[in-house]
Amino acid sequence: MPFRQHHLASLSLTFTKEEMASKYRLNHCFALLALFGLLFADEVQADDAALNIDSILHVLDYEMGQCDKYMQKKEEKLASLKTLLHQSADYRQRFTLCNELFEEYKHYQYDSAYVYAVRSLRLAEQLQQPESIALAKSSLIFCYTAVGFYKEADEVNREFSVEGLTPQMLEHYYFQCLYLYQNMRDFAVGNDSLWQHYENLREQARAQVLANAAKNPDEYRRNHSKDMLSVEFLSPDSMIVRRKELLDKYSPSLHDQAVQYFMMGEMCDKLGRRTEATYYMALSAINDIRSITRETSAGKTLASYMYEAGDIDRATRYIHRAQSDANFYNTRIRKMEINSILPLIESRRYEQISRQRNFSFAFGAFVLLTLLLLLVLYVILRKKNRSLREARDEIERKARERDAVNRQLSVTNMQLQEANEIKDSYIVQSLYGDSSFVNEVEEKCRQMERKLKAKQYDDLLSVIHGINIRQERERMSSSFDAAFLKLFPDFLEEYNRLFPEEYRVCLTDGGMLPTEVRIFALMRLGIADTTLVAKYLNISQNTIYVYKAKVKARALVSKDEFDNHILSICKPQGA
């Protein structure tokens, strides 16, 4: 069976079982029929991927609706493992269960994965078994690397001992080293010497992975590791072929399938075959959902494809699903990736809604005017012989009707204005998410310091020192300033017109707005709640009142008129 047909078949069979259990809605049945039609075609080639896109996206849309059911099963399994862990008194069994819980949480929820990685290490140290210690430290390296704590990951790595470890354990460990040094290398872009240093360490780790993978009795893992580490040496076409062969020959886990499909999608995209890339990204996203993987890039990538293809409805659904996964998994890196594309999709969606509303309004106005014209003609023809008084009364009646139409137009215009304000406020609302994240991290630091002082968790102090709250707030402020000045490029100029020459302000050396200006920028975006402004800027409400009073005292206009002048600053046409 050709590769495409084989995997459509597996999807179709799964789809049918779920249909019998859940009683699909009618649109899902149509998607199933489409899949079976493709399944029994004589031959399906890569160029025919367009024929399958709608069907595979229907499957993905359905699976997104089943997430709660998959998560319930996942939580039941986790609860069962936790119960066994709680009941077990044997250190060896407890280590095994902690490691199982880590693997379950590894791609599901970072915070819990980290907790069980730490617990595994403590149990391994009590057991004094090199293999167990190595496995636990490898898990801890993964956790630190996943969230960008490269210093902490490197510290664990420096204390790692490879003496007496099996080839399988060495392969696992060096793969984590490869993951770490690759990220550290990418982070060092711009510093040639440091970049080369980490590149050398990455190459050493890569060589060790390949050497130990060759001894792995699992043929799939052996070939998978070899292919994963050959990406930079093989052409995209060759990589696609190798992955098809692996999927056809073996029966990897759902998560492994998701990884394979994702890389196939990336390779197709590099070759300019966007239709095939979309197909494989959808397959990857489907398997991510079925394997309850919340640490994923397929959804975000697929959302960007849909955005570029003009399918804004799907792009919106997929990016919000990706955002939900990132928030649940709770890593800053994934959240930043999502936030880089989310405003673009939301802006395009707003434009689409605005066009639809404008069309509806124009059509309604046309119908209304047509009816009014017909009514006027009818009245004129019917009452042309009436007296001047009746004609004057008719004119007055028409005037009242026009007033009613004008009032309706005013109401409609106010609604459109409110919609524009919602658009402006939404971007700021997304920035509040960053502020909340920073505040949350700051609170966690306080809690962790208290625990350190109580001598409960000695190894958490390094994590606290690795969090740079000030840097995060500066980044958040810079992102807000850039987004705001893009929307209101003339704001600072209009703001300065309200003051004498000596009190006018300009951007800081870093291109950022002064704090007092940022307060009024938030006001222009419709954020009037002083509590929210104080939370976002990390200053007290009293400080905000002091800033406002000082600024208004310097203004050329009265204090009562100052806020109205700020709110009247308009966006440029087309912004």
C-alpha cells in the first residue's frame, strides 16, 4: 500500500471507532466518507495532497473537539501512577514510578515533569545505582534545557559520570547533551568564539549518540537516531523518503509519529511544497492531540500556514489551541513563539469581520434607500393632486423618517467605533498576559526563597537567581512601546503639543517611552482602570496619581481638558 494510502487508512479506522463511540455529527461523517474515497483510490501521489487537505483538516478539527476526553484518560493514568507511588515504600519501585510520571509529564506539563525529575534524582542517589542516577540527571537536563535554563542544565551535566553506563543509557544522556549544546549554540549567535565552542561540544555529543545508537537492539530507535542526526547532511527529499520508510516499516508511538510528520512538513516547506507541508503538519497535530502532547510546534506552524493561505477562521482556531497548549505546558519559549504570530492572525480576523460588517451595512443601506425611493415615488404618484398643506405634511413626515435613518446610522457608526477600540485594546490585553507571567514568576521566587530559608529545597536557589525579572519587564515594556507606536506613530508628537517647549519629552536611548507617557498611552488604548495600569507597569496606584498630577500641572490646557485631548489623538488612516 502506498505511504499516503497507508496513513489515511490508519486515520480513517481510528475515526470510525470514535464515530461509533461518540455518534459523530453530520459534518464529521462527510469527512469520513471523503477519507474512505481517498483510501480506495488506485494511486495517490504527493502532488495529489490538495485532494486530501480538506479531509485531513476535518479530522484535525474533530480531534480538537475530543481533547477533553483524551485529557481525562491521561489524568486518570497519572492519578493511578500517583496512587501507586503514594502506597509504595520500596525505593526502587518509587524511583521507577517517579520516572514513569516524568515521562508522562515530559511533553504534557513542564512544572510536574520537573518535580518528578527532582524526586527521581533524590531516590536514585539513595539507591546509589549509577544507571538510575544517570537517568534522573538526564531528565533534569531536559527540564532545564526546555525552559532555557542553560546554566543550570550545564551545571548538572558537569557533575554527570558516564562510567559503567550501558550504550542505551549513554545514547539517552548524550542526546540530552546534544539538545543542550544546540540551544546554547543558537543562543550565542553573534559571538563567534562562543558559538564555535558550543558547536564543538554539540558535534562531540552527536558523535557519541551515533556511536552508542549503533549498539541499540531496537532497530527503529537505531535508525531514528541516525536520521535525526543526519538532517544537516541529507537533502530535504532524502529526509522525507527516510521518514516514510521508517513509518511504513515500524509502528512507532503516536508521539514519535507526530515528530516524524512534523519534520516531513518542515522538509516539504523548505522545498516550496506548501500543500504537502500543510498535510503533514495536520497529521503531526492530530497525533499530538491523540498522544496528549501539549509541548508542540505543529499547531502554531499550521496556524501560520492557514494565515498565509487566507483561511483566517482555521488560523484563529489553531493559534488559540496552540496558545492553550503553551499555557498549560508552561514554558516561556513556547509562549513567546505563539505571541509572535497571534496578533497578526487576530488583526487579519478583525479586518475580515470589519469587511463583512461593512458589506452588510452597505447592502442594508442600499435596500433601505431603494425602499425609501419606491415609497417616495408611490407617495408622489398617489398624492400629486393633494393640497399644498398635505404636501408640506408629507415633506415633514419624510424629514422625520430621514432623522430616524440618521439616528440609525449614528448608532451603527458608534458600534463600528467600539469595534475599533476593541481591536486596539486587544493587543494591549495580550501584553497583559506577559505582565501576569512576570508577576507570577516574581511571586514564585519569593515562595522559593522562603522554602530555602526553611531549608526545605536546597537545590532551588539556583533557579531563583536564574530568573531575571527586570529584564523580562524591560522586554515587555519594549514590546508594548513598539506595538503602541506602530498603531499611533504620531502620538508622541501630538502629546508634546500639549506642553511648553521645556516640558516636552522624547524616546529614551533604548527607543522606549518614559513611564509618565506610557500611562497616558494606556489611557489612549482605553485602559482607564488604575489598578490594571499599576499592575502592568509594576508601580503603585498612588505613584500613577502623582505622575498624572505632575504632567497635567505642566500642560498648556486645563486639567479637566487634558484627558480629552489624549483620547482625541487619532490613528493615521489605514493604521
